[in-house]
Amino acid sequence: MPGSRFLRRSEVHANSSVSTLSELNLILVGPPGAGKGTQAARLQEDFAIAYIATGDILREAVSEGTELGQKAKEYMDNGDLVPDEVIIGVIIERVEAEDAQDGFLLDGFPRSKGQAEALEQALGRLDRKLTAVLFIDVPEEEIVKRLSGRRVCQENGHVYNVHSDPPEQDGVCDQDGSKLVQRDDDREETVRKRLGVYDKQTAQLVPFYENEGLLHRFDGTRGPGEVHDHIRKTLSTLKLEDQL
Ligand SMILES: [Zn+2]
């Protein structure tokens, strides 16, 4: 005879099966310039999941003065890195919000194997787990081309790319005629430095999530529409498998 504890537990699951089984708890991994923001916006619409950009929610928590936000602010004010447990605390608060009950898309965290493990434990305490890790893979040279080709207009921040989306006249904004400049962040040297940091992160995360059977790789050299289709198909299959 099965113990009543097990019965009760399965009842709890049966009652909430619609939301728990179809949850899409996702992590987005990819180099700067891979188009993660674009994909995130589309997936948010497709699957009605909450987009959790770590940098944004940290700033939000700070400006709202939540308990964790105040903690984070102390570190930031001292010029220190916000410790993992504080960041994870802020993420978990967000994961527990109403709009994240069907799932979430986490961007910008974790950045190391240790953070990945800590996040899994924190989600486990909520009886939730990751559904998939979406890895948008783009070779370094392509990223350098994309980012170092960016030009921004000084007046209104209109964005161009000298390779893929050039203005009609070199160095001049089509829309307001103001001068186009390259931001310091987009200089080739800076881009390569950022990619170096990113490589160290993925070198830890990719094998970790591959080993857990969660990693799904997408060819980020394809156009945004094609990448989106591929991700959506993969996620729909995952949801179906989960419901069987
Ligand atoms: Zn402009």
C-alpha cells in the first residue's frame, strides 16, 4: 500500500498539472551581438513567459528598494560585485511572480558552473526545474563584424550597420541627418575583450548543461526569423513530450 505522503504529493501535482507540466523554464546563452534580445522578445510573445534580464531586474530591485535590492545596492555602491546569493534571490523573487508561473526566460545569468549549480538548487526548493538551455552559437569573427560595424546617430540613437544595414550616405543618419558614430563598446578591441570574457563563461556552461541533457544549440549565423522558427519548433516539441 502506498504511503499517504506519496498520494498527497501526487494529488498536488495532479491539481496543478496544467501549469507545472507545461512550464517552460529557459536560460538563454549566447555571445553579445547574437540577437538574444530579439529572440527573447519573440519567445515571450509565443509562449507567454516572463523575460528575466538579470541586469534589469537587479536595477529594478535597487530602485524599488526591496530588501534584496538594498543589499545589492550596498555592494554596487562600494564598487563590489553583487554576490551570487543576492542575484539568485532577486531572480527567485521574479520567478515566483504571477507572470512567471508558466515559465521564464533568463538572460545574463548564470555565468559560471558554480552559479548554474546554485540556481538549480534554488529552483529545486520551489519544486521547479529548467526545461531547456537555448544556446545561440555565433562564431567570433561574425560577432566582431556585427558589433564593430554598428554606427549610432548622435541626435536620436538610430542604429545602423555598415555591413548589413548601411545608411544611404556614409556617416550620416537617414532619418535626421545627424552624424553617425561608433560607440566605444563597439570598437573591435573592446568587442574582442568582451568575447574573451564570454568564452570563459560558455566554456563552463555549455558542457555543464550538455551533460544535464538540457542544452539546445542554434545556429546564430542564420537570420533572426529562421533562428526564431527553429527555437519555437524545439520548444513546442519539448512541451509536447512533457505532456505525454
Ligand atoms: Zn538619427
